[in-house]
Amino acid sequence: MIVTVSRQFGSGGREVGKRLADELGLQYYDKELVEEIANHTDLNEGYVASVLENGGFKHYAFTFGRSMPFVSPTPAPVTDVLVAQQKIIKAIAKRGNCLIVGRSADVILKDFRPFRIFVYADNAEKIERCRARAAEGENYTDKQLIKQFKEIDGGRKKLHDLLGTYPWGDKAGYDLMLNTTNIDIKKIIPALAEYIKNSTK
Amino acid sequence: MIVTVSRQFGSGGREVGKRLADELGLQYYDKELVEEIANHTDLNEGYVASVLENGGFKHYAFTFGRSMPFVSPTPAPVTDVLVAQQKIIKAIAKRGNCLIVGRSADVILKDFRPFRIFVYADNAEKIERCRARAAEGENYTDKQLIKQFKEIDGGRKKLHDLLGTYPWGDKAGYDLMLNTTNIDIKKIIPALAEYIKNSTK
């Protein structure tokens, strides 16, 4: 089983992804991990393979970049990173039973026929969610936050639509679109998992 | 609990609605019933109330128009029907525990905060579904069917968007959007019902 989760910034898509991966027993990968690996395109395949092999997000996401002595000191060019990302995402998918958040995995993996989720919410909900998670001293106005949503999601859309097929966030490209406005994400996860398990003919 | 189901023509939205209403124990109303009642705007409120009271679709949808001696012989003007529809849909909602397919019930009932579903599918799926249900001798080409989809859904969109708020089929206006492409609708109904039951904070 392969599940991809695309999401608007602030909609709780990552939470949906993490909890759903746990519920379904899937290996969880988020965009930061994929990016982190892909940023080091001068690293050998064995390194990337070992990162993937040893289990994703939980062990590496925030530390391995700094703790590995053989990390490249300068970031790789953007196109190299994008190419590397695609390779990595396909390598992850080939191993099966995984859930990937972001990084246009829905399009990159279309030949694998993943179950594709899109998570979204209205601005009020996204603002509330961002405020609840803000670092101390962070104090953006609603207007500033909404501007951020537009910028971040605009970036996601641009990268996604580079790869063609269908526009980011357009229902045609997804199997299920979840509005998390006024929803307690924890509570809908078991039903969501059941839906996915029963979604093949 | 109030659920509304909007849907692309041929996507199986009505099947989703019927099965879901059964699963959740909700009274089921489809657009034909609402239309049928609303068409007779010269009928007194007692009549409409009795139709609603006596249980919707199963008993009346296809026969009461002809079997009632006091039905008006000419159809009511469109605007009257639209106004009557809104009244009827609100009357249905006030009685609670119902599922309404179509007729912009999602917008009309926004103060009731219904759970709003949108059902869609790709053209190949919709064509297959239409063919499976076609009357004998009916023999449309794919192109003709796709043209029909556009026309019918265009009509739905026009009426829906008259009422404002958000465009028909735009994710912002729905709590859950289901792509029925390659899905066996029967199989996802229990999970869908659970999702809705758990979707309030």
C-alpha cells in the first residue's frame, strides 16, 4: 500500500499523514526527510539507501544532516535536488507500504497508483492551527499569516505543476479530499484508514 | 445529523447518498423528490408536509404527481419552484436526521451546518457507469456522453452558484470530496459513515 498526502500549509496534513501511517502500519516519510536526503546528491547511493533502510523520519529528520561527517557543505543545485528527490521517492515506493507527505509524490508515483489524499482547511482554521504551534514571541497578524499561506502553497503548486498531469489541489488528481475545518484529526483517522483499505475494487 | 451530497453526473453520487442514508439511519431525499414537491407550489402546505411526513423517496418519487387529484396541470414558474424548493429543503432539515442529494442543499442549509459531501469521478468511470445503466437501445458515443456530462453539470453549477457562497465543486465548500474512480461504492460506505460520525469536535 502506498499513500500520498498533499496539503495546504497549516491544514494539519502532516498530522493526518503521521497518524494515518501509524494506523495503517506504513513507513512515514515527510518532505523534510526527502529534501534532506536529496540535498546531498554528492552522497553515494549506499548512504541514501541506508537512510531509507533505517526507517525514515523518526531517526533522522532533524539531526542526521549535522551529525554525518560526510555531508556536503554547500547545497546541491535545485534541479539536481529535484531529480534526486524523484529518484528517492521512487526508491521509497518500490519498497512498498509507505506514506509520503508532500514533494509531489502523488504525481511522481503515478505509475505506482498510490492512494492520493489532499488535506485543506479554511483560513480561520489554518490561522488557529498556526497560532497553537507558534514559537514563543512569534506574533503574526491574520493578514501576515494568510500571506504566508499563499506564498508557501504557491511554491508547492509551482513545483507540483512543473511535473504536469493535473494542477495541485485540483480534485481530479486526488482520491479523497479532506477538509479539516472544525475537525479533530485524531478522531477521523480510524475511519480514514478503513476507507483507504476498502478503496480498491 | 444532516448530510448533503452534491455530485457530478454519472459519478455515483446518488448511490453514495442512498447507501449512506441507510447506513446512518437517515431519511433519504433526492433531487427528484424535492423537485416534484416544489413543482406543485399551488398545493397547500399541509400537502407538502404530509409528503415529507410520510417518508420521502420510497413512497412518492415516481407516482404521487400523477395519482394526486389536486396536482396543478401546468408547471409553476421556475422562480416559484426555486423558492418553494428552498422552503422544502429547510423544512426537511428542521426535522433533522436526513440526507439530501442535489438541489444545492449544501448552500441552502448552511445555517444548519450540514456535513457536505461532493462526489466526482473521471470521465472513463462516468462513461462506464452510464453505459451499465443505459436503457436498451441507447447507444451514445463517448463524445456524446462527455458532452452530456458537461451540460448537466453545467446546469447544476449555474443553479448552485446563483445562491453564492462558493462555486459548485470547489473544495472550499465541502467537508469531504470523494473520487469514485475505480472504487466499489458499497465497500467504502461503512468507513464513510464512521468518518462523518467522528467529524465533529
